[in-house]
Amino acid sequence: MASLITCPHCGVRPKEEFTIRGDASLVRPTLTASDEAWHDYVYVRANPRGRTLEHWQHVAGCRRFLVVERDTFTHEVHSVTDGAAFATENGR
């Protein structure tokens, strides 16, 4: 059975229509942050097991950016939110 993702704009679609764009839990450092803070933001990544927030883009559909809550162990998708709505809700 194919993995399916429910796009808030297009409905249920196969995961092959999407591209993972990276960790959605990161917060960009301020412009005056230290070089070490910027280094960590750009290059250092955790590889957690379990639920994570990820940026995905619906490249074969509406082309919108989404925030997907996904379990990295089971690959189960728990929630999908429009990226702009996620940013507004989280003050980004």
C-alpha cells in the first residue's frame, strides 16, 4: 500500500508527489548571533527517532510548503499543516 499524505489544499495524495525540505522545528538565529550559533543552525542536525516536524513541498500539486508531523521510525504521518499557517501560529 502506498503512503498517503493529506494536503490541506489538494486532499489525499501519494507521498511521491511531495519533497522533504528539512526540519521544521529549527528557529533561525538573530543577525547578531554568534558564529557558533549560525554554524549549528546551518550544519548541525539531530537525527531523532519518533515524531518530528518537517517542511515538505507539494511539488506535483499545489506547490505549497507544508509542515508534516511524521514518525521517523514508523513513517506514520500524524498531521499536515499549511506552512504559512504554521509560521503565523508559531510567531515566525
